[in-house]
Amino acid sequence: MTSTSVRTRFAPSPTGFIHLGNIRSALYPWAFARHHGGQFVLRIEDTDTERSTQAAVDVILESMQWMGLHYDEGPIYQMQRMQRYREVLAQLLEAGHAYPCYMSTAELDALRERQMAAGLKPRYDGTWRPEPGKTLPAVPPGVQPVLRFRTPAHGSVSWPDRVKGQVSFDNAELDDLVIARPDGTPTYNFCVVVDDIDMRITHVIRGDDHVNNTPRQIHIFRALGSEAPVYAHLPTVLNEQGDKLSKRSGAKSVLQYRDEGYVADAMVNYLARLGWSHGDEELFSREQFVQWFDLEHLGRSAAQFDGEKLKWVNAQYLRAMEPQRLAQLLRPFLERLGLREQGVSLEAAAVLLRERASTLLEIAELCAMFYAEPAPDAQALEPLLSAPVREALRALAAALEGLPAWDAASVGAALKQVLGEHKLKMPQLAMPLRHLVTGRAQTPSVDAVLVLFARETVLQRVRAGIGAQGSA
Ligand code: GLU
């Protein structure tokens, strides 16, 4: 194995919801690690204790499990690393990269107001920042300070982003970030850096909503004597209306797609293409994706979710699937609809019906024609059952009964023969047959449908149908 040193991570905040844009931020680092024979780490950024919940963590784990995004290390919870963060805070303070700031909230508010009134961008003014020869204010009694990171005052910070190209920020734009609150708890950007160092992350592939954090994080890396990792900031995912994908803008959760009958491999394929490309390839296996994935072909502009395309991709996967596997995935969906595989082979039914469906749920719904007691619509049926048609159906039942083999070819031949003898056209027999045997007006080709049933079932339903009508 080459370059085993690649280490990537997915670092979600467990605040309740994970949509396709979120899981794509797991898929790409996962694929990158796999491509390089490296490691993929799952880190749970749960320091926002107000919004983080165990239920949300479970949703993340379940979504990754379903998508087959297995991690090599983790889940590592930030809340369990507090001791380590405190150590590193002390280290930064000791080295002069951080300093206590005693400015109260009221003072900060007043400062902000003065700056805004003067038409300036609000920022911390460095009151408590030690400088050679500077006398700091007297420490107010009884105040717990925050810790601020001492950002270089001059110059700039830049990095070669693998998606955005060279990105640069003036240090003057970055004021001295609070890295610990008065109670000593560390803040977000600081924890991310300590974790990325401790977890030896080599490539950070994440959403571009973090671009503004990156210059601050790079400074902290440097203060801790570490090289910053390679960054690739992914453009956002837009919904079909062109808004940023979010729960509020109507995005569905990953698990909802599972429950609607999308298959994980199709989701991986679709999401892989949503922001990355390999030539014109639209359909590829998970293995091909891992083999091809690189940072060079990540899209530079926002990707737009397309539900119809996702359906199409899913349908292609369903159509290409081994029948046995398809039946296995379908069973829970049948159950949910209160149906049970009986009489008709689910494998055979699924293979026949998948041509007209895009999801497992849609196939399962169509399966009702095989597994639910048919309830022919008497009103629709009545005009179809003229005396000559009834006569022909009686003859057909007799012909089917005598068939040496119960297969589509033989049933098709029997149908044709009866049609010829009775001078009828195919729909004149096929329509009432569908109603009587399946209770539905629409089915795949009627011979293909009939042979899936036991012969006795077909004969009984046809005869009962015309018998009842006939005696009325
Ligand atoms: N926890 C952050 C988020 O959910 C990700 C941080 C990162 O990837 O650096 O947006």
C-alpha cells in the first residue's frame, strides 16, 4: 500500500439533522482516504451542549452506516477531550501565544458601538494584548478572564486551497480570537485545531462555510508548532430552487431517502457526482469511485440537487441488481405496506416490476398486485365483460388449464389462439384479465403477470369473475 499517511476526517456537529450536503462532506474525505489507503476518522463536535444531542449522534452514525461510510477511528467526542484542550490552552498561554482579557461584555458592547458609530468594522481593540513596553490596565477584581489568541498584527495568511486556489486573508482583518471562555471551556476553532493535530489529519475536506475559520485555524496550528493540513473547501449544495440546502429550505434527511427506498450505492453514486466528476461518467460503482476520486476534479461552483436525476440513478441500480438481493431489500418495504410474499415469487415479481419503478417503495407498492387479495373495480369491469368477451375468457380458462407448461410463452400462445378463435383484439381480453386476476387496470404484459401466479389461482379468479357476472 502506498502513502498510508493520508488521514481525513468527518467532523459533524450533532445538532439534529443530516442532509445530503452534510453526508457529502463525509463521502469525499472517506473516498480520499480509501483511495490513498489511508485512514478516515469520525469526530463528533459536540461542544455546543445546548444544541447537541445523543439522538443526533445516533442519526449521524446510522446515516454513515447505511451509506457504507465506515470509519477507521472514532467516533471521537470533543466533550471527552476537555482535559487535553485545557493542557494546550495552558501551553499557548505559557508560550505567549494567548493572553487573558478582562474586558467585560458591557465594555465590549460599548466598544462595538463606538466603532460602528465611527463607521468602523467592530473588532477587539487589543486592550489586554501584551506588547513590549506596554502597560496593561489593572486587573479588575473578581473577574474571570477569557483567553484570546494573539494573532500576528501584520502580514497575511494564505493557503493553496485544493478547490478554491490560493486564498489569502490580511491578518489585520482577524482580531484576537477568544479561545477559552471565562469558565475555561475552549471555543470551536481552537478545538478543531487541537483535534486535527492530535488526530494527525493530513487533508481537511469540508464545506466552504468554514473558509473564514481557516486563516484563524492556520495561525493556531503555527503557534502550536504544527503544519496546517491540506485544505479543500467544498462549494455548497443548492436545492432545486437554488437556495442553500438546509432543513429550513425543505431538505430531507439522509435516512428519509433510505426509508423512501433509495439504495445506498445509488446515493453514493449520485452524491459523488454532485460536486465531482470523472469525465462524463454518470454511473459507477463504489469501487470505481474510490479508485477515481481526487481533489483535482472537485467542482468549483455550487452544485444543485436534482431529485429527478437521483431517481434515475436509483432506478438504474435497481434494474441492475441481483434478483435475490433486490428481493431481500424489498421485504421490509412489503411488510411496511402490510404485504407478505406468498404464492408468487418475490424475486420474479420484483424483476418484472422494477422496470416501472424508481424506488424500492414504488416496487413494493406495485407488488400489491401479487400479494393483496384483488378487489376488481366492478364499475370498470362491467363494460369490459361483454358476452363475447366472457365467452372468450371461459375458453381461455379451459386452454390455460390444459397447458402442458405454465410459462409466459405458453400462456401467450394460448391467449393468441383464443383471440383468433373469438375474433377479439388483445386489449379486449387483457384488460378484464388484469382486473380479475390482479385487481388493477395497469400491469406489465399480461402473460408475464399471469405466469407468476399459481395456475389454480388464475383459473379460480377468472372463473369466479365471469361466473359471478354471468349469474347476475
Ligand atoms: N463541525 C463542523 C460542521 O459541522 C465541521 C468542522 C470542520 O469540518 O472543520 O460544520
